[in-house]
Amino acid sequence: MEFDLAWNGSYLLLVNVYSRPLDHLEYNSGSYVVEFSPKQVTLRHVHSGGLPRSFGGAPLPVDGDKNKFHATIQCNKDEGTVAVFINNLLVKSWKDEDGFHGSGSGLLFEEGSAPGTTVKLSNLKVAQWEGRYEPDTTLAATNGDAIHFVNHDRAGGKIAGIKDGKVTLALEGTVLEVPLERVTQISFAEGSAPAEPSGPWDVRAYFPGGGNLSFQLEKWDDKMISGRSAIFGPLAFQPGAIRQMEFNLNRSKDDAAAVAGKDFEELDE
């Protein structure tokens, strides 16, 4: 599930996932509660017959002068995990070692903010998740390419090509052809070529399954979004395949912060 959150004071938002009741929060409902506050996000399990179990918290990667962010909560019943992303960056992934115990099927939002605080939720989306986390952006670039597989294995070498639904990887004198359905992520070696200067039509597309891609936008209509990537060359997507589009990549951070501060001025009225 994902949503946009904006506020104008000291807020507290409880997101009760896999809830049985839909009109109030029960502390013995067997659900998981994701708690958002200005400084951190925490996870608790409110199970029947005992006190809530806390899985701890993590600091939010949000600048102090900003009053909005995009939140994503991903749950994997089979692995017993709950993960929170802020602005498409992984904040924390918690694992219930006792197994997943969400007893209901509902989603409940509850506000516990200070008096005078206004909280705004928008762009709420709920969808089935394929169970894979966002691409691993913490891996440092090396002198070789790497392929990550659906079973969490990894192979390193040199990407020779991506064609006909397969990735060709050359490693230690062997050529390996891997079907794309078995691949979750491709990490390219760090190149020595200087980065191309950004232009006013450079955009960044975010995809529902995770990851993003920057390219120069050339055309956008109801059937196709097309452009050119410095890495992949010409490319095109169906509009429904893109979850979010970011513009003005060459705007300075100070300018972006000034614009963000004005987006929800009406919350103070």
C-alpha cells in the first residue's frame, strides 16, 4: 500500500494493517500497526491476550523543513516481513520471527496528533505485491557487472547483451544466458565516461515493481511514453507501467525545497 502524507504540526499517524475492525483500533486484534511521527517510524504487533509487541523504530529520511512525503508499506506473509519506504527509499524492514500473524484483512488509519495539527492523506493505492523488495541500491559499484536472481543468488561478470527475453553474462570463460523472469536486478560496473549534462526534459520514472530509470522525455500521450536513455538508447513504456514520474531533475535542492514548502500552505488555513 502507498499514500502521500502531508501535515502542519506535531502529527501522529497509525496505519493498522490486516485489521479485523474497520472503524476503530483494537489492541488485541492481532494486526500490525505502523506508526508515523515527524522523526521516526515504528512497528508493533497488537496480539490478543497480551501487551503489544514492539519491533523497534527507524529514523525517517525526511528533511526537517519539509512537511510531506510518499510512504509505501510492503507486507510479505510467507517471510513474515513488513517494510516501510519513504520517497522510494527503504527505511526499515522488520521480520516477525514467530511468523506473520495478521488476523484480519482490513486497512485502518487513525490520527493521534496534537490539537491544531492537520494531516492530509492522498493518492492511496492498495495492490498485491510480488514479494520482492526494491532493488538493492546499497551495493557499491565494482569493476564488474552483476545479476541478482529471484532466489536471492548473485552472479558477477560482464553483461554481453539483453535480447529476446534473456540476459547474456560472460564470466570466467563461460557464457551464461539467463531468462529475464529469473532476474530481479542488474548492477552495471562503474564506467569511466563523464556523466552527460542534464537538460530540461530529463525525467525519472519509478516503476510499481521497484526501481527507477532516468531518460530524456521525447513524447507522452495516452498510449506511450517514449524517450532516449544514455545507457539503453531509445525506449518506450505504456503509461500504466509507470507508477510515478519526476520532473525538473536539474532543479537545485534549495529551489525544490521552496516549492515543496508551498504545496500544502492551505493546511495552515
